[in-house]
Amino acid sequence: MAPPRRLLARLRETMAAGAAPLPQLATLIADELVCEVCSIYAARPGEVLELIATRGLRPEAVGRTRLRVGEGIVGLVAATGRPLNLPDAQNHPAFAYRPETGEEPYASLLAVPVRRAGRTLGVVAVQNRVSRRYADDELDQLETAAMLLAEVLAAAGATDTTEESLGAALPRRFQGAILAPGLAVGPILVAGAAGSVQKVLADDIPAELARLDAAVATMQAGVDALIAASAPVGDAPREVLDAYKLIAADAGWLKRVGDAIRGGLSAEAAVHRVADELRDRMRRITDPYLRERLADLEDLAGRLLSALGGDAPPDVIVPGAILLARRLGPAQLLEWHARGIAGVAIEEGSSGGHAAIMARALGIPVLGGARGMLEAAEAGDLAVLDADDGLLILRPEADVVSGYNLALEARSQRRAGYAKLRGVPARSADGVRMRLMLNVGLAMELDQLDETGAEGIGLFRTEIAMLARGAIGDVAEQAATYARVLDAARGRPVLFRTLDLGGDKLLPGATPPEEENPAMGWRSLRVGLDRPASLRRQLRALLLAAGGRELSVMFPMVATVAEFRAAKALLLAEAKRVRPSPERLNIGAMLEVPALLWQLKALLTEADFISIGSNDLMQFLFAADRGTPALADRYDLISPPVLDLLDHVVAAGRAAGRPISVCGEAASRPLEALVLASLGITNLSMPALSILPVKALLADADLRAFRAMLDSLRAAEPSDASLREPLLGWMREHGLTVE
Ligand code: PEP
Ligand code: MG
């Protein structure tokens, strides 16, 4: 939406008249928005907001009315950083009555945060007597005014931002989701902290448009150069960057920036404005894939600002620093990686997001969803990023730092020891042979087969490359991808999982069905069976790729034997048409839906193998969304109900003479891997980084002794309790170290 020209023109006139005329600005905003009240609140030390100017409320309230961040509507807007548009503000649960303001007559209220460089400096609010919801263009006007106010407040030193409050020196802990595991201790870098707009209004609109054009060209050249430079490195998933490049050239958002300049904003302010709009839209989108597309756009907006010269990332190389950002796109991550950062914490972002995929490939720990940390962080502060435990500690206590440094030291020593395990077959201390396989989804990850010494690919997620590229390839393209995978495997087994789209994994342009619970909705194999043409094309591509070699295919989200039978029939029908036939065709089912647990006997007469998808199985077993960080520790695989379930599956596999493997994240965690191995599941598939740590722990562990202890715990503990702590205690006593 183009910014309101008239409001901008009047703001410019007022600004030209002198420094920080806040009461005039309040009057002007009230007039332009046709509101009876306009009030400006500024942040004060101690997380407090103070009324510093008003048109319409009682003048004596200025300097007196104070609200804590989080208190009242204004405090809520400051705390969340989001606008509130309320037709009946006084009946909102957060409303805090302040008699000195005389605001009783005003029913409706629109309040927006005044933010600059990622910090909330205050809040601006308008009010009217009549009860009404403010229109989108009114919100837009108030947000534009807030941008300008941010500069005025900062220039006049009218605020003491919350980071100067007493609490800012104390340690702060933030929980988040583990997007890529790992540990880092180092000073903080805040991405985009320099990104404030020096000049909001355009003096010369054609000149600003020309600056924008030049900056767009620089940005696009920069993205091309980055992609070219990453090629020989070979450790960044290429498809991800290609998708990003497409967005860099997308005209839609660039046009919006141009429109905002034509409306009277400077080029920098226009980029910020569009990025703000995107951020706002992003908050309302629940689909993680689309959210990531918007994250890419925001990342590019940051590059555009750099190209405009206002927001260049520092040239200093800060090896070992921990980068804090609202969110991060894949290209930014790559750049920061090249600068030597040791870890990343972002306020938003999902584990299926591009930056997370990239971070796992690069081995950078990333914590996501750590909300509020940007407000509390100060560049240069020391931080501990414990992305194994989902924790960021700002300004940690000295003891905590030395504890983590010791853990890091021990870990790097252990890692050095792992290297020698690479070519050695995985075996437990008591001689049980294990098969450790890789989970991959991008062609770029295939190098990891040799790097880790994995024995094959236990889960090839066929949808990942398609999501990164934004489209399902035709049969020939798909066949070429799968053939590359089989070539790279050089005879080692590869289990291809057919498309697992839907739910949280949507291709761009696909209209998601309106569903209350997409994870349990029309997704995965259900879509494949209802729209068999696409599934058949994929199966044909897999058979063509095999070209006479052994082929293993597994179907995700199987809920009934009938579904498995139908999917298998499609594969067999395609197999009749494709020549040469695979040397051997193995057809399996993923065990992810609990209902299948009571159909194992029948299933195993038809399936050649079962692979347990513990991510979805745990989610459905405990009715606990796998993407909700607050639920992450609530249910444990290492607890009697799940262990009983696994015993049941292992017994069914043995009775039928069919192999059972695990390819969910559980297999990648050393303790879980040990538990699974002790239950008799000797085929485990996991991301590359876990192979050597799991192999090392298994090599030290006597599975029989471990199993005996596990059984005694199962007999002794209440039937649903997690056995993790007692197991860890036993392991410590027996000199077994778990990362
Ligand atoms: C699982 O659910 O455990 C699994 C391996 O599949 P995905 O994580 O791709 O849903
Ligand atoms: Mg799954």
C-alpha cells in the first residue's frame, strides 16, 4: 500500500519548522486521521512507558501516566511489537484505567509500536468516541507516522530504551526450538542492528527511484556472486539458493518499494515499510513453507538496504560470535557462516525452513522461536547458545560459561576421536552389528555418505528438493534426481520415501485445503492415493532411475493395510511397464500412524520392511504437535508406554522375518539410539552430523547390560515416567558419555 502522501507532506512541513515538536506531531496525526485523540508514549528505564505528548487527553497526564511494558493496551503493544485495533478498547481484557487521562469517552483505539533498529522506543495511539474498527489505510498512516516518530524520539533522546534498564545487565534465558543442534559460546552480534532509517521522507522522488534501481542491480549481482561463490564450496544446498535467486528477481515486492517511494518515502524508508508489511503478513500465515518464502523476501530487503548504503553488515570478521536475528534467509546464513559465526538464534523460523536446512548442512547450531531475545540483547554481550537443549543464555553467570566451555572442549576432543571411526563398521561393545544410515533430501547432501561412512540412505525425503525448487519435476527430471542418488550410493541401500506433501509442506501455488488440523489432514499418501497420477509419475521415475538396480520404496503416513496395498498396487503396475526391471524391488511402509500398530501382522505379510517415523508417531501417539516447542519435553520416547510399543513392533517384525528400522529424529540422538539398539532395532537412519556420535556411543556400550538395566527400570518406575534421568545416571557411572 502506498504511504499517505498528504500526511507525509504535512509531517515534512512540521519537521522543517524545528526539532522534535512532539505535541504538534500528535495534533497533526490526530487531524489527518480524523481522530479525537493522539497520544505518544516513550520507553523509560525499567520497562516502563510514559505519556510524553497528547492531543485530546488531559495535558496534566503528560509525564504522569506510566504503564509497565505488558500493562494496558499500550503496554501490550510495546510488549508484542504488534498493532492493536480495538472498537471497544475499554472492555479489552488488557485495558488499564488511568483516571488522570480522562479517556473514558473514547471507545475505539488504534495503537502501533514505535520501533527503530529492532527496538521498541514507544507507542503511538489514536482514539475516537464512536466505536469503530480502523480501516487498513488508517493503520498504514499511523505506522508511517510511527516510523517518523521513531527518528524524532531517537534524535531528541526522548526515550531511554529498555535495554538501558537495570534488568539489562542480568542474565536472561530464552527457550526456543532446536532448528540445528550444537553448542556455542561467544559474543553477540545483532543482525540489522544498524538498520535504522536516517531520512524517512524523500526530497526528490525521481532521484530516490534511481537510487532504488541502482541498489536492486547491486543486490541481484550480489546474490548471483554469492551463489557462484558457494558452488566450489559444495556444502550449501544449491536448490535452496536457486529458489532464493528467483525471489531476488521477483518484481512484485520491488514494485511495492517503488510505489512507497512515489508516495513520498525515501528509498530506505520504503524498503523498511515493505519489509514491515511482509513481517505483518508473515505473522498471519500459519503455513511454514510460505512463511519461509516471506523470510527470504525479508532477507533480500536487508540486502537491498545494504546496497542503498544504509545498513551494511560490519566488515569485521567475528569468529565464534553468536548471531541474533529476527529471522534469517539462506543467503544471509551463508554469508555469516563465511564470516565465522559459531551459532545463530532467531526469533522466528521453522525447522523445515531454508535457513534451518542450510544450517544443518553447514553444521551451525540454530535456535528458533526465541521470542523477546532481541529486545533483551546488546551487541557484544556474551551468550551461550545451547541448541542441543533449546536454550539461549544472554550474559550468563561466570560458572555457566566455564561449564559450557568445558563441555565444548570435551566435545571437540570427542569429535577428533570420532574421525577414526569413519571407516569402521558400527558395532556395540558386546559385538552387535548396527547399520547406521543417512537421512537426506537434497542432492547436495549426498557427499555426506562418504564423509560419514554411512552404510546407505535410510530415508530419502523426495519432497525436500521439490519444495526447495518450488515445483514437482516431470518424470524425466525426477528420474535424473533419483539416479544421481543411486549413483552416489554406489550399491549401498537407498530407501526412497514417496512424496510427503501437504500439512506443513506445501508447494508454492498449491491451495491448501481448509483444514482445522492439517497435520492430520489430507496429506502425504492420502493425496497420492486420491490423485494417483502424480504418485504414479513419481513411482515410474524411481523405477527408471533404478534401471535394473535394486530399488527400495516406502510410503509415508500409512494408516491402514488397505492404503498400503493400494499404494503397492500402483508401484507394481508401474513396474510392469518399466524396463529393465529392478534387480530387486523392496516395498515398505513407514510406521507413523498409531492405528497401524494393531495391523502389523497383516501389514507384514505385504510389506517387505517397516521404518518407524518417530517424529510423526510420537506426535500422533501423544496428540502433541511436533512443531510446538512448549510440548517438546512433555513426552519422552524413553518411557514405558513407547518402549512397550517398540517391543511390540520388534516382536512383530521378528515373527514375520521382516526388518524394522527407525528413521525419525529419535534415531539421531545418541541416548535414544542406544535405547533403540538395546530393544533390537539395529538399523537406524539419521542426519549426517549424528552418525559418528551415535557410532561412538554404541562402540562403548554393552547392549546386553544396558538392556538389563533398562528392563529393571521399566519394572520399577511408575508406568508412564521418563526413564531418561536414571539411564543417564547409570551411563555416567559406567563411563559412557552422551553428547
Ligand atoms: C517422521 O515422521 O519421523 C519422519 C521421518 O518423517 P518426516 O519427519 O519427514 O515427517
Ligand atoms: Mg513423518
